[in-house]
Amino acid sequence: MTDNSSPGAGNPAPLRLGTRRSKLAMAQSGLVAEAVREVTGRAVELVEITTYGDTSREHLAQIGGTGVFVAALREALLRGEVDFAVHSLKDLPTAQPDDLVLAAVPQREDPRDALVARDGLTFEQLPDGARIGTGSPRRMAQLNAYARSRGLRIETVPIRGNVDTRIGFVRDGELDAVVLAAAGLSRLGRTGEVTDFLPVDTILPAPGQGALAIECAATSADLAAALAELDDPYTRVAVTAERALLAALEAGCSAPVGALADLLVDGQVVNELRLRGVVGSTDGSSLVQLSTTGPVPTSHDDAAALGRELAAEMLAKGAAGLMGERAL
């Protein structure tokens, strides 16, 4: 990609940041744009790009999930129409193209799922037979299993749409509650609408949930080096382990797979990384849930190995049979 600053110019041209058009994507990209301005001293302009995932009305499980929000942004990068792009990391396919580089994974937001329910209800206060909306087979599997363990009866309802649309189903009385990523609500300044944060001990998030990915062309070495200043090494290690688990399960990002790597702290010292994974049937009747703990990985390969090892244990316990058609 050519440098779009001209020699001898007093002010280099703005860096072009490719982003999806949704309110959430624009909010996330706005936060990254401000950080990039600070580290590069250059202006950043947002370039809005429509992706297949934004225009399709099918449920994510039907269109495959993997990459549907990403491909158009990556194509714009490779054509030189934008200089870098911001993705929700959980939307990225696990295989990284050779011609693109994941330049930075900034510090992660809250990885938990959040409930937005009518009348301020928590999950355990929901009425018998409550209808809960989510577009995620992962959430369906764990919500149904959690409800069963609590003696609750719920119905999970597949939904699509942006945050306003989804919360609108609750406001309009069509659903008793919806489940959304806490990080997205936080970035939109809408945490106050959450009626219950679902603990990760109960509902494991999607691999990479709460983290952003900043990607640029592999040929843009100087830009990649500048963007790397925004990288958070602990977040990078954690999401690398989570995504390696997902890849080793040969599952796409619409499969009913949850994973979370968190750092275990003794006093002020981070001394271990715990990786938890879950695969479940969407009705919640069967779950394979395992964890492993080890030293904090010091390289990408070590983090990925941790994910692969846990995935192998999960497969040995029957995980593949629970992923149905999404186990490609």
C-alpha cells in the first residue's frame, strides 16, 4: 500500500480507517481513531463500509457467521481504499491471511454477556417460560443449560439486528429479555440498560469477546509498527489462546463454542493463565466444559498451544458431536 502523505507536505493526508456502519462499529472505531491520532500525530478519518453481514437478513447460524462482517473491510484494505480497519475480534475468522497483519489488539473491555430484561429483572427473576432473544447458538446452549440447572423454564428465540433493534424487542413486549455483549453496551454508553451481568462462571463468552482487532496490509510496515503501540500483551495472549481453541475445534464463530482466558493474579503479580472452554447443544441438554491453567504464555505459539491442548481434551470428551452442522 502506498503512503498517502506527499513528500515535503506540511500535513500528511489523514489515515483512512475502515469500519462497519453500525452505531456500535462507529463507536468502537471512533475510540480507536482517537488512540491512533495520539500515537501517530496524524488525522484519522472513518470510511464506512457495508458488509454482507450487515445487509443479510438471515440468522448468523444460517449464513455461517465466520467472516460475514469482515470480508468487505479486508477487501477495501487490500485494494488500498483504507489504510487500516477495526473489527470486533470475535467476528474475525481464526485463520489470518498472509497479506494482512493483526497490528494491535487493544486492552479488552468487559468480556461478559449482559441481560436486558423487562421490568429490571435479573435472569433468576424471569418468569416461567420467559422468552429470551439471542442470535448466538453459544448463548442459547449455555442459557438453556443454566436455566435447567436452576429449575427455570425458558425459550431462546433467534434474533438479528443492531442493539436498538434487539432491545426494542423487549421494550415492545415481544420478548422478556435479550442477551448482548456487555462490551458493546459499554462502548455505546448504554450499560445503564443492563438488568443483569451474566457471570463467566455460568455463561462463557465467545472467543475474543470484548476485544477489538486493528488490521492493516502486511506491506504497511511503518503503519503496523505505529499501530502496535496500541497492543495490550495480556489481551493478545488471552485471545490467541481462545481463538486457537476455536480453530482446533474446527468451528466457526457461529458455533456453540465459548472460551475465556483470564489471568490469575497473586498480589500484584500475574502468575498464571486459566483457559476455559465450553461446547454445547443449543437446547442446553449436553455441555462439554473444561479448563486448564498454566504459566502465562510468553509467545504467540505458546498461547496457541494452550488453546489446542484444551480443544483436544474437549474433543476427547465428545465436543465434536455437539457442534452439529457447524463442525465443518
